[in-house]
Amino acid sequence: MNVRRLVLFVPLVVVVGLGAFLYQRLDDDPYARDSALLSRPFPEFSLSTLSDPQSRLDASLLKGQVSLVNVWGEWCPTCKHEMPQLLDLASRGVHMVGVDYKDTRAKGRQFLEEFGNPFSVNLFDPDGTLGFDLGVYGAPETFLVDAEGVIRYHHTGYIRPEDVRDVILPTLERIAEPATNAASTPDEEASS
């Protein structure tokens, strides 16, 4: 008789355990995931720009200055909502590179005309090859790249105004510091 009662409680224990596990996960950000590329060089690529099909740019584009790389597409409704934040960052002097992902040139150009163009250059990735190498599974996704071309931060999804204030700007300042300190070191050595 006692074995029967124990068997009746097994489903209850399983349901309670599963419920507790799911309850703990409610606060998890579904977009939060670590990129396998953090602290690694930006993937090599050779792509044309959105404006010029004859041009070819490669990863050297991301060396020499801190850059924000934003993967976007005209087909992406969330990309439209984050554009004010990207325009704000551009107005603050942030070097921004866009990656028009799985799009057409005409639609990409139309999107930028309608919502603004914060990017110093837009790479055209119609087949998603660079997106694949970056591990992108949708748009928008954003990468902060240091002056050596190394990925230092990855943001999945929409950049909200508080993300700019609390994460993007502080991270940009932090990764720009080593370049500033390295640039000032030779002067300090000369004065000693």
C-alpha cells in the first residue's frame, strides 16, 4: 500500500520540480547569450558596399579605430526601432559599420533613406556569409570591435536607449582606453 502512495507522488514531485525550474528562468533575458567570437578577431570577409557593387572591403576596415558593427536588414521591423539610438551614437562620433544582411540593394537603400544612415559604410551581405561567420541568427545584432579588430562585446536584438547609456557607451570608452594609453606611452617615455 505504501508503494502505491509513493508512485502517486512521483508525478507531483516532477511537476513541482519542473515548475520551480521554469519559474527561476522567467527573469532570464532570451536575447542574452555569449558570443563564441568574444576576444577573437573579427572574421575575415570580402564584401561590396551597399552603395557600390564594384567596391570590395575586408576586415582591415575595422582596424585602427574602435567600431560598432550593426547587422541590420530592411525586412527587420526591430531594426527600424533601434535606428534613433544608432543615429544618436553616430552623432557622438562613434565609428559605425553597417552590415545589410540578407537583403536587396534597392530595399537596403530605401530603408536608409527613410530611417536615416548612421553608418560610415554599409557592407552588403545578401547571402548572409558574414552573418553566418559572426554567428548571427537574426537582426539586429551589434558587435563592438576594438582598434586591433578584436570583438569585445556582442549585443543581440534591439538596442534600447538604456542599452546605449548603460552598456554601449561605457564599453566603447573601456575598449578605447588601451589605444589611448598605448598612444600616450611613447610620449611619456620621451619625457622621462
